Amino acid sequence: MSKDWEIEGFLTSVDNELRIDGVSAPELALEFGTPLFVFSERRIARNIDRLKGTFADGGPALKICYASKANSNLSILQAVLKAGADVEVNSGGELFKALHAGFSPDQIIFNGTSKDEREIEEAVRAGIYSIQADSFAEIELTERVALEAGIPANVSLRLVPEIRTDTLHGLQTALVTSKFGMMPDEAVSAFERWSDPEGPVRLKGIHIHLGSQNPSPDPYARALEALYREARAIFEKTGMKVSHLNIGGGFPVNYLRDRSHAGMISADQASLFGSEFDAGEALRSAWEKVREIATDEGFGELLEEIEIVTEPGRSIVADAGICLTTVRNLKSRRVERGTDEWLLTDAGFNILLSMETYKWYYHIVAASRAADPHETPYRLAGPLCDGGDVYFDIEGRDRLPDHRLLPEEMRAGDLLALLNCGAYSIAQMFPYNGRALPAVVLIEKDGNVKLARKRDEYEDLLRNEL
């Protein structure tokens, strides 16, 4: 028996069809085709507003710099800007897009391990809030560029303080085995060397990024304490006070929001992505602990006018994005345990790369039968000429469920919606097998549907080829 439902007014089942911010998913698919990414401007603003309220009852100034690598589509960047957030970029291209989207230079932080001279010059000439230096060599390059341009460069230092988290190994970026950052003692030496407040390099702050999908608030407390310890060491050696402490991002997204499949995933994976994480509470708790330590040690003045910077990306856009895909083929196959019913879709890892690289779980709803019981198991796969292009863990490590539960008697032409896939999807998609990259639409706050990226044509496959 069908039963309508809703998730926080964002996703609803009305007349047995999925609606996204009140807009019919089947009608969107009919107008724009599939695969199709659909984003909600209201959801992006809601995610930013929740973080903006972190220190509403008193505390440091909070600068929220959206990590544009999660999704740098121009319309998404403009939605972030309208919601009152700043931006973090990781290349000259992302800097170009941020400025084009309307962010002012003082809203931009530039990260990255391998910035080239052109990128640094572009950042210096733009006068951005901070270039996050990843090494001594990069500070020296920035100094040379700033001298040649005759423009001082605002610089902060990224540290690698050996703070381990419980996320996947490839997502940990605060370990000495990672490629990121400089050692804390190097940072003190840098402040000693570049101590002139009127020099070509203006050292402003220090930065730690723990990585992504950290399931516990404890590492953030350790990271902020490490930043305070470093700020104290810098002050004691040079008399300089840093103006900001950048605690990075990495706030986890709950890829198991709907727990109907939680039992089909390993306990470790469920605990990693199934926790309800309150980023604001994690930051407040970390701040209170560090402020108490600084006060007890007699260095409370170091935190009096400090600005806390954070760089959320995934947590801003992940649950604001839905991928609509059509079932193009189906088959039945007898296996030892019975029969596998297969559904072959038009969305593969060419547009959902993290489902293959990190085995992210994206819950699936039958968009045109959204209120029907989702109780029948199906094996799902994409369209690519690659055996790994499936919606389950083909390696048999139980990192994804073998089957997805959907209504009975699914047919070719039925529409599916993959939830929580707004981060690192369109940013990483590629035209494998010559498949045209999909369109992207943004549902604006007033309900207007805006085309944010047109679907590629065959001619786009030839662009830049000679």
C-alpha cells in the first residue's frame, strides 16, 4: 500500500512521485533528460545557516569558506555566496571561477600543495584573504612573486601535526605520511624569518585540515588545541599574534540517512557514515576547551581577537544534490540462492566516481513510485563498459549492499533518484565511453528551475582535440 512521506520538507512523496523542493522529479527528467543532477538552493542555504549559528551566543568571529572543490559549478558558487559564506579554492581555475561568481578577494582562501607561479601571482594580484602556504619553498616563491608584483601577499601556513582520525586512510590529511603541510617547528621558523609586518609576505594565520568524513568531534578539539599551541609558540618566539586559526573542514555526511539498508553494510562502515554529527557543536566544544586551556596558562589574550576559519564542502552540498537516472535495461539471472533481478541505469561511475573509489552509499528512491513499498531486492549497475560499474561492492568486501530495495516489478523507463550525491560528483565526472556529461539544474528558493549546466553534445567530445 502506498503512503506519502517527506524529509524535512525538502524531499516529499506526493501522488506517489518524488518531489524535490516541491518540483516533480519525473517532470524534471522529462524536460532535461537523464542522468540529471538536481540541486536545492534552499538546502544549501539551510546547511550554511546551521553553521553560521555556531557562536550565536558569544564566541569568536567565524569565517565559513565553502570548499569549492566539492562542487564548483557557477550556480552552486553563487548560491553559496547568496547564503552568506566565503570560499576556499585549490587552483587558479577555482580562483577564477570564485571571482567570476562574485566573491570578493577578502572572501577567498587559496589551498593546495603544488601551486605554480602563475597561480600565486593571480592570488597576489587579486589581494585575497590568504594564500595557504604548504611549505617553506612555497613561501619563498610567494615572496618572490609579491616583490616582482609590488603587492604584499597575505599568507597562512598549513600544518601537519600528526592527528589521526577514524576516517578512510586516503581521506586523512593531518598525518606526517600525507603530502600536505609543514611541520609545526617549520612554521615557527617561518614566522621568525618573515616577521616584518610591512614586508612582501604578511603571515596571518595557521591552518590544520584533518581530512574528510571524520565521524567524531574529538579530532577537532585536538586540532584547535594544536593550533593554539602553535600560536603560543609563535608568540613566545617572535612576539607575533596570528589573526586567524583555520580548523579546515571534513565534517561528515550521513550517507546512511535512510537506514533500511544499514544491516547490509559492515558495522565499521555503518559507524563511519551513519553517525549524526553536529559540526557547530563540535566547533563550540573545541573552542570552549581551548579557551579554558589558554586562560589557565595565562595566554588568553592570544584568543581575544582571533578569527576561527572553517572550510566545509561536502557538508554544504552533499544532501542538496540528487541524481536522477533512468532504468534502461533489465534482466533476470538464476544464481545459487535463487534469482537476481538486474536493473541497468544510465548513471555510472563516470558521474558518480566516489561510489567506485570510496564505495559511498547513495540511497535510492523510485522517483515515479516513491510511496510504494521499497522491499524487493535488485542488483543495480550503470551503463559503462567496465565490470566495476555497479552499485554494489563487486570485490565482495561488504562495503556496499549487494542489492537495493525498490518497488516490485520495476520496468525499463522507470526513474530512480540517488540521494546525497551533491558533493564530488559533477566536480569529478568525465566522459568515459564517450558518454555525454549530464545537465545540472538548480531549484531556486522561489521554486524557479534554473539550468546550471547544459547537457553535453557529441561535439563537446571533440573540444580541444586537433
